[in-house]
Amino acid sequence: MTLADRPQTQDVPAGDRENRRERPRFARGIRSHELQSPAHERRAINVAEAERAVSVMAGSILAVAGVKRRGLPGLLIATLGGGLIYRGATGHCDVYESLGVDTAGAEAGAIAARGVHVAESYLIRKSPEELYKFWRNFENLPRIMTHLEAVRVNDDTHSHWVAKAPGIAGGKVEWDAEITRDEPNTTIHWHALPGADVDNAGAIRFDHAPGDRGTLVHVMLDYIPPAGQIGRLVAKLFGEEPQQQIKEDLRNFKRIMETGEIPSIAGQPRGACTGLGKRRTE
Amino acid sequence: MKALVWCAPYKVSVENVPDPKIINRRDAIVRITSTCICGSDLHLYDGFIPAMKPGDILGHEFMGIVEELGPDVDKSKIKVGDRVIVPFPIACGSCFFCRRQLWSCCDNTNPKPYLAEKAFGFSPAGIYGYSHLTGGYAGGQAEFVRVPFADVNPQKIPDDLPDDKVVFLTDIFPTGYMAAEQCNIQSDDTVAVWGCGPVGQFVIRSAFLLGAHRVVAIDDGATVPERLRMARDAGATTIDFHDESVYDRLREMTGGIGPDVCIDAVGMESHGYSPDAAYDRIKTALFMETDRPHALRQAINCCRKGGTLSIPGVYGGFPDKIPLGALMNKGLTVKTGQTHVHKYVPQLLERIRKGEIDPSFVITHRLPLSEAPRGYDMFKKKKDGCIKVVLDPTK
């Protein structure tokens, strides 16, 4: 059964590990079509349902008022109204997009709100072949993902992952994973198997970039803690800003591949002064 | 080792700190023989640049001898014992930007790019000793410094050229040169330069090297007459904006059309005597504005239609009231950027070697590193005719 074939189901209560075979609808997996359209062509829905309805209503009122009024002011009012109608109808607001606001996301369900969803693209000056080769061997991933402690590859499609979780008893979370789609030098999809401490799925795609730019790499990662652990588990795994941490980890992939190292200032010398006249005691 | 450390706005001190160590496998450790205070260090000193932490070591204009190399450094490019100048932007040599000679835009050397991304959209390269916006690297106003990507960054210098002649290849000479070179200066061009600080001095001389017909240098004769004098030494015509209207003088000099090229070598801490300068003073004092772009506004206003505006002066954030209308309607070309030092070092070293320019002209004060705080104070207040301070870390 591939990732895309999994049945849609509602969330299951905590502790019901056997039933976790049927995933929450949101975590059905990375649908392949989501990775097929380049980011710049997707017009995402970023306005919540109720807000869209209000937008259409307000826009209609303004549009009618503007048309009746005539002249330049009327034109401006009608245009504004038209914009609001468009925004309500399509669910996409350019202003929201430029501000990075997404009120629709809040409605995607409590399930979505609990997890960490990262989609990131990086341009890497290496061939798709070199990048695929590095990523396909999951044992390489702890070199770039700071939250992973180790990955052990068991066979061609199965692996065992261990992530650091200093705030949790035992200090780590683990899961088995399998590769569900593997097109050499093009894309890899994987997900955690039932019984995972943290449900998760990931996918990576490699596209030739134009000219000599190398490869455009798109990565999507989803981590869903079990119900009943709202936010806490995720924060313990990834720190206070999980989304940002994973984005930076993916940036490490670019840096390791292009330069062989991740820039760091850890352990460099610094002075002891702590402001005006005081000194830090080491 | 001794190092110059930032404690608070207007407070820097020399402290004893641990020696730097190799952190990444392509690092080098350089023993510093000469290091300078830069005009942009004054923005740190004045507290204009955010993301500074007490204890940060400053300094991005330094040169010295390679003492130690990391295990993965390409030893065919650099060896222990080599005498090098180190460009102030840290580059990897492998990314999209480095490959296009946009060295100060390197994608891979800022360990904390998300800070700069918030302000700029994308993070430029890491810089030594220039706040955590550029990665928080320990700087080179010290006895030793760690230099990443040792086979890319340090530039070898022959032994027959003394430190004084070559240390400015780290920053201010390429900065002045790039600012002028980007403008495609023609032999009939009048080039107007705002700011006669060290960078401005190199802009003036670079403009002449590149064949400008005339260079006009603008600064405040009431507070820094020595800088106008140094500009005249290079052959520039000077305008003292304390006594004269810059716009009127430039207009008169160019037959009513304005200078062809206008270069802002002042940056974010501009000062002036006009209403807009007063506005900036008040707002920045109240932390309601991030920069004081008085010189930039004037440069935009004075530039001829279809001319080129070049901005080597450093800005940090979101200054007010930029005359974008003038810029657009006059069809100005804008050239700007943190200097791509690596691109210019070979050709400028050649010019120094041929005797076309001796960069040591700009040095007015030499101090031991232990007296660096006094150097900062003197440079900030422009006391004692101070134009450029070079520090000796061995004292």
C-alpha cells in the first residue's frame, strides 16, 4: 500500500497504538501531486472559511456602491470590492501572503496544529545524482539533522531512526521507517511505521536547476506527536522553534554538499564583560 | 591572547581571552601583524547595529601569518608560514554567489542566517567581528584569529610589500574601488563623492585611476578640514558643506546638469545642517529610525538625470524619506553592495606593486592594540586629525 492509498480517517485517541495503522487524515502522507507543482505556481489558500464568506459579502457591497457612485472614487471603491470578492472566492489573499499570515491553517484541524510541518526548497550546486546518493543512505541524515541521533539502515527499504529528546524520560524517541517511493535521482518518499513514538513522513524531490545552478531540492517533513501531547513533545524534540530548526537543518544539507562543512562559531573566544563595567565569571 | 571586545555602546575594552582554535576542518589560525579600525566599526561602537553581545571581539580589517591549518585545507593553495591579507567577507567559494564573484553574498558562511533573513529577505555572507546578524564571528582586533575556508579566503602577499601598503586590501581600498568601478566611469565624467573618510579617500583615488575627468569631494570643513585637505592631495575639487550649498556648487561646476556619478561614502551615520538631517538626528535618538541617510538624499538630489548613484556607505535597516521619486524620474542607475573583496585583490595588488597607488597615505595614527579604546574614541570624535587608525597586536 503506498502512501497515497492510505484511507482517510479521523484522529484516534491516545494510547490506542494498534489503531494508529490508520493515520489521522492530515498525516495521510505527502501526496505526490503536492510535490509536482513548483511553489511559485501554487496559489495557496491562506484565508479561513468564515473570513472568506465575510470577504465576499463585504466585497459585493463595496462593488455595488462603487459602481453606483461613478467617477474615480467610485472606481477605486469598486476595485477594492472586486479584490475582496476575489479573495473570498479563491481563498488566497496576496496581502496575507506577503505578510506571511495564514488564517486557513488554523482551521486545518487540531491535528495539524499539533505537528511540525516543514516544506523547504534549496538550490544546491551539485548534481541530482550526488544529492540523491547522499540522502538515499539515511545513515547520512544525522550529519545534517541536528535532532537525529542515529539512523540504521536495515535493508533496501527499511530503517530504524533515533531522535534526541532530552526532555523525555529515556532521552530519545525511536521509530521504524520504510521507503514508499524511490525514483533514483528524482524523488524519495518515506514514513514511519505503526508503533512509532512520533508519527512522521517525509519526501524529497530533486530537479535539475537551469544553467549551471545545480539542483533544486524540495523537502517536506511532517512530525505528528500522539494525541494528548499537544506541542510539548514537539518542543522537546526540536526546541522552541521547531519549524525553524528543521529549516536550518535542511540548509545544512546544502552547506554540507557544497562546502563539506556547516559554519559554526561554537567554542570561539569571547570577552568576559557583560555590559557596563560588569564582568562575567566563567 | 589580547583582544578588543565590545561591551556596550561607547564602551570597548582590551581583555585577555582564550586563543582561537580550529573548529571546522578547513579553518586556519592566523597570527595578526596589523589590524585596523573601520568606519563601520563605529556603527557598532555607537550601538547602531543590533545583535551585538557583550564580549564580542571586533575587527574585520586584518592581516598576518598563517600559523595553523585544519586537516581538510587544500595545501596547494595555502601553507603554514604564508603571509596573507584576509578579506572581510567570509566566503565558501562553492555556492551560486561565490561562483559569480559575489563574494560578500556567500550563502554558506553565516551560521545564523535566519536573523539577517528577517531584515533582508536573504542573508549575506558572514563577516568577522560584525554582530550576530553576520554570524557573530570573533574578529581580528586581536593577536590571533580563526579564518574559515582557508583555501578560499586568505590572499597571499609577497614579502617585499610592507603591512602598511597592503593591509587596506582587506576592506577599504577594494570598497572604494568597487564603488567607483561599478559606475562605468567615462573620461568626460564628473564624479561627486560624499564623505572624505578612509573609504571616500579611496573612492576619490580610484575614480582618478579609472579615468574620471574630475572628482569633487564633499565633507564638513568645520569639523574635519584635514579630510578635505587629504582629498585635495589626490587632485579632487572640494566642497565644504558647512559653508556652501552642495547642490548649487555641483550644478555650477557641471554647467547646470549635475555630476554624472554620485557616490555615497558616508552611510548610516550621516550628519548635516539641514532640516532633514535634524529630523534624522531626533528620530534616531528616539530609536524611531534606524539610519540617518542625509548624504544619500543629497546625492540622489544632486545627481544628473540618467546618472549613476553608487552606495558603498553601510546602511542597516529602514531609513525614512528616501527620495525615490527623484531617483525614478531621473532614471538613475543604482550600484551598491558590501564589497566583493576577493574579486578585486589581485588587480589592486598589481596596482600597488606597479606604484600606481600607495594606500598607506590614509594612515594618521598607529597605536598598540592595548590602546585601541583610545583609538576608537579618537576616530569617533575625529580628534587630532584622525582619519585612519592602524593597531599593532604585538604591543
